[in-house]
Amino acid sequence: MDNIQEIRNRVISTIWENKISTTEIADVLGKKGALKGVLPINPRHFRVGEAVFVYAYKESNWEVHEQIAELDLADKIVYIHGIECADRAIIGDLISKYLFLYKRCKAIVINAPMRDAHTIIKENYPIWCMSASPIGCMNVKNETQPPAEILDPLRKKFNKGVMVCDDSGVVLIEEHQLNNDLLEKLKFIELQEDIWFFCIDTLKMSTYETVCLKKYLDESLVDKEKLIQLSKFTTAH
């Protein structure tokens, strides 16, 4: 089996080169993987990359500052997860500028609100978050850290996975899902989309005939070799 980092790189390059959307990635994952409530604060950005997990705890962002100072974040997507942070914004324009300009990250994804929305919008940063808020976290070092039973599963789920981010939101491909089978499915999800639009736009078939009945499989209206390949990986919208 190929090295996991090689597969990760191939997955990232395949998604980037073909601009495979979060919708298509979710289809490949069986209609799963989306981060609930996380949307772009600035539209028309597309990012894909290896995720690096960072956490905030108990309404403080002290640990965020501490972690990002030490981590290699170049060409990575920084995922910041709030644990017991209520509805406070975790970061704002200061940390965002530091991450993009000095740590050279690809994107920031947060399961919490953002501060300084006016500056974030003006700078057009590629940031995905849950909302905007002027109420931020405090900068106080916690005396305790998150329990291992909470922190460890989160780190295992997000760290070293691949995040895909666009106007529809964010989809996570977890590290254990990175394999050659996934690479094959990524290739054919694009083929499926091409065939479906060909059926609707050129052959004037209905969406019912195309998606539900898959009449193109029976009527040999599309190149046979492509149909053979497609039949292995067909998903439904």
C-alpha cells in the first residue's frame, strides 16, 4: 500500500486540479463529512489541504496562541475547535493575519464565530466559521487541559485529514479514509457529473430519467468504456 502521506498529497492534488466541490466530496463519502453550520465568511474561495487541529478551551484562546506558535502550518488548513467556549468568537484579525502572512496557512476553519468581521471581509481572507460576533474569548491560561476522552477523539478525527472548503461549506475526509479506493472514486465522481449534465443538456433527458432510472446505462447513449468505469462508483444526488 502507498505511503499515507503520498496518498494524502494525491488526494489533495486531484481535488485541487479538478476543483471537486464539497458537494461531490460528500457524495463520495456517502453523504457525510460536512462540518455542521460552518460557512465561508467571504465567498468565492476554494481551498483543499491537510488539516491541522488546534483547540481553544473554556472561553480562552491562550492555548490557540500557544499551539500555532509551535506548529508547522505552511500550506495547511488550520482547524480551530472550541471546547466549552459557549458562543464566543475564538480569533479575530490579529491571529488571522499571523496565520496567513507569517505561518503561511491555506485557510482557517473554525467551529465558532469570528471577531473583527469588518477586517476579515476587507482583507478577503479564506475563512470558514459559524458566524460573526464582537464578543471574543478571554486570554487567560487555563489551569487544566481538556480531558483526554474529549481531546483525543477530536485530534484523531481532524488532525492530518483533508479539508475541502468552498461556498457550500467544509467537508472533512478523515485520515483513515485516505486510500486508493477514495482516489478512484474521486476520479469517477467527475465522470458521473459530466455524464449527467450531458444527458440533461444534450440528450434532453429529465433528471428522473438520468438520476433515478439511469437510462443512459440501458440505452448505450454514452461511451461504453466510460459507462463500465462509471458503474463501479455511481452515487445518487
